[in-house]
Amino acid sequence: MVVATALLIAVVWFFSRGSSTTAMPVSMPVGDLPGWKQTGAQDFTTPARMGQVGEVYGPDMRGYHDLEDTSGEGRYTPDSVLSVKSGKLDYYLHSKNGTPRVASVVPFGYAGQTYGRYSIRFRSDKLPGYKIAFMLWPSSDDWIEGEIDWPEGELIGKMYGVSAIKDSTLKGPARFDPSTRYYSRTDATDWHVATTEWTPGKVKWFWDGELVGETSISEGVPNTNMRVTLQAETKDGADSFSPDTETSGHLEIDWVVQYAYAP
């Protein structure tokens, strides 16, 4: 009996402390949390064929259309990328006629809110040349107000978080906080929950409940309305390259939730 009890305690302890796949709940959390009021929840329970996501979930979920992505290599074509099946929003990232096809959706509308907590459960195939930039973007579309990214990274490696310092572009090149990138322990090929907590003067980023990084310049933290934007695109930056036209695969979002700051 003592041995059996000890074994049971060990099993409970293992699953309660979690691993990369057990640290956070599989089911979408519903309801308020201490200090946070839930203002949005999307569980993708209604199927939608490719080309019908905007019709089923509204135009904001269809997102950007017929625009170049950040690198200029890809094109936002949601009707040939997005579908909902088996309770997941599916991005089918691929090339057509030599152009990478990508998508960027706005699950809770363009109005946004000031401060909040955001959690996303997602996974991706390995897709060299493609990346994600899940972000909080100014509802005004004025980048001077800043930008908060998490998780961001190429879909073959680990993810990082960063906050564009508000007003920094008025004084020279854009500056980011933290200046050194801190990465998730794992890549995104398994299911993970990425959480952003944005409060006055501070942003924190969590990977399966584990703190990955946080801002250190309180005056640089955005303080105006921002909207959740789930952007899949081609890799940008000094070492960017266009995905091979044969590269294709899936980025899946299981659920996304939003909370307002309620101290």
C-alpha cells in the first residue's frame, strides 16, 4: 500500500509539473482569472472549407488579402491558405505560381484594447523560409505607438518575444526591448501555449507557463489600444530567403483567448 501510494503521488507530481506538452491545459480556458477579465475566446468549433473562413467566422478572421507580406516575397491570400477542420484553424503555407502564399488573421477584431493577457495554443510543421509573428499591433496602425511580438520566429526553430519601444522611431531607428533575444526552450513542432502579459510599464512572455523574457524599459511599453494579429509570412531580415517552391505544410491554431487587465 505504501509503495502504491508513493507511485500515485509521483505520477500526479510528474503531470502537474508538466513537460512541453502537459504544462498547460489542452482545452481552451473559459472564464476570468485573478487580475484578468476574459474578453475574447475562439475555439474553432465550426468547420470551414478553404475559402469559407471569412464567411463562417467573419471578415476579420480572413484578415489581410492580396497584399505583400513583410519581406515582400510572400502574398497574403487567405482564401487559398485558411480553413478550419477538427477544431483547428489551419494555415496551409505553400507556393503557387512561384509565390509563397501566407495569411494573417485578426481573431478579436480591429478595435483592440489597452493592456491584456493573451494565450494561443498552436503547432507547426517544419517550414524553412516561413515564419510567424503573432503580435499586438496598434489599432491606429501607427507604428510609433509600438508593437508587441510573441511568439515570433522561423518555423524551423525556437520562438522569441520582443516589444518595439514606443516613440523610438521619432528619435532615430526603431529600438526594441529586450535588446538581447530570449528564446523558448523548444521549437513549435509540438503543441505549445504561448502567453503574453501586457500591463502598465511591463510585458512578459511565457512558453507553456514558463517565463521566457520580459521588458526592462517601462517608459517604452505601449500604452494605447492594440489588436491581436496572428501573422504567418515569409522570413524577413538580413538573412532572409524565399521558401523553396516545394516547401509546404501546416500551421495549426487550436484556440486563442484574450483577457483585459483587471487589477
